[in-house]
Amino acid sequence: MNEREKAYCRIDQWDAAGKGHRVQKIAIWELQSGKFNPNLFIGYNIIVPPEKIDYSATNEHSMDTTGTYLINRPNDIYHILSGSTADRLQYCIDHNIDIINVSLDSGGWYNDIDTPLKEAFIAQGGIIVCSAGNDGSDGLSGLSRDPLTISVGAVKFVEDRIVRESFSSYDDRGTDLNCMGFDGVVPVHKSTPVSGTSFAAPWVGSILAYFRSDFIDRNGRKPTYQETINLIESNCIDIETVGYDVYSGHGILRLPVPTIEDEPPEIDKLRVTVTANSTIANVNGTPYNLVQAPVIVNGRLMLSFKDIAEITGGTVVSYDNETKTAVFDIGC
Ligand SMILES: [Ca+2]
Ligand SMILES: [Ca+2]
């Protein structure tokens, strides 16, 4: 199981070619009451807030969503979100999250999402992937209907054919549904398939992680929202009626065949100039405001750890004043 879907989407070819393997940060956004048993995912990079951990949970939606990502993207970092919608978006902005996955429940639960924070997340290159819903006929709702989210319906293999799942909600406005992903796949922590657009969304999100990782290798930066949309539109296999349609959007998202000329070009070096006692630095020709002016110690120019982390695209996650320990996420 899963091999056929991976082969169809050319994930096996990209893995063999070593393409798209730059680590992406993926946030799993589910209901606050969702449980998570991290013991089912030992060896993977999963960050779970303490209030979400429930060791008795064995079959919860957030774990199936995460386990579906791990089929294709075992080396990415997964953040299980909690708190208010504003808390979650701020967390994703602060931690430079690449992809937010909303599989439970896109329809109706998150209508109160904070619009300026959502736009700030998208403006820094983040993408929100949503399940279309399993109502079958009444159109997308909630976050899935949001024009800025990537809304995903479900297809599956039936013998040698790919068919749309009859429960997969379609798009009564003709503008919201972006593409289709596979459900009926087996998450890494289970032995039976999971079905629903909840698991088609992580399938598409994991393919977007390959695309986005490869884009960063080529361009030295994250793709913008529009560049991600362009990647989706130019890499979907059209199904149902010709062209965009309300049942399947642009079609099934699939990676292109990797070719020799896909060798990533060398990324430009980061050139940083700093001056003692000045908070103005120069990063690749552009003025940059430092948190703290560099000072000369024993004849050497010392730049603060926080500034080094942030110039290279990272963020300082925490600092323990007692043990003098800093934790930072390195950027791309
Ligand atoms: Ca949408
Ligand atoms: Ca079509």
C-alpha cells in the first residue's frame, strides 16, 4: 500500500534523485481537544505541546494526519498546534512554519481566523493547506472556502483507475477547490488505510513540501503564495471535464519527472558587513537593523547570537537565563 500512489506522484523518483529533501516545517492544526500520543512516532521530529499529549489515545485524527505526512516526508519537522486561532498563527509566524495543515475541521470551525495574522503568515511565504470536506455536495465551507487557502479534494485508486471519492466536497462557486490528493493511504503508525479529504490534504501538503524545498534550492528563498499556486496549476493532471472544474479543481497534484538539468544551481552566498558599535549592518547590499551593535572584545568583532541566527533566516526559540542556554531554529 502507498507504493502505487507514491509512484504515480513520482515521489519515488524524486527520492531516488535526492530532490526536494530540504527540511520543511509543517504545523498540524486540529481541534484543541485533539489528542496526540508521541510514543507512536519515536524517531520522527514532532513537537507536541504538553496539553495535547495523551498516551491513552490510539486512533485520533491529528495522529492520522501527521502519520500521512510522514509517508512522504519522514525528515520534516512537525509542530502540533494548540491554543486560540491567533496563538496558533502567531506561533507559525514566529517559528517560520512552511506549511499549515488544516484537516479537522476546515468546514466551519475556524471562521474566526485572524485575518491580519493569516495574511502575515502567507506574506512571509507560508502556505495553508485545507481538506475540502466530506459532505459530498454542499460546497466548501470555513477555512477551505477561504480564497487564500489551498483546498484539497480526494481521489483513490480503484483497480487501475483513479476515481474521485463520492464524499469529496465540491466547489459550488467554481473558485475554491484547488486540487486533488490521494486518500486511502496507510499512515506510518498504522496498518490500515485512512479515508477522507482529511488525508488527501496531507498528501498534497507533502508534495508541496517537495516542490517548495526544490524551489528554495534553486532560488535561495521560499516561493511566494502566487508562486506556489503556479506550481500547483502547472503540475496537476486534469481529470473530470477538460480544464478547471468544480469537482476536481485543477486535477491531481503530481511532481514532474526529475531531469539532469534539474541539478540545483549554487545559491548566492550571504554577504554580511557589520561595524563596531553600529546597529546598521549590510546584508547582500541591503541595510539591516541589528538587535545589538557589535563590540570589539580582545581585538575581535563580536556579533550577538540572536543577530547571527536571524540574519541567516532563523529564530531564537528560547533563552534560559539560569543555565545560559539558547535554543534556535535555523532558517532556510
Ligand atoms: Ca480555498
Ligand atoms: Ca478537469
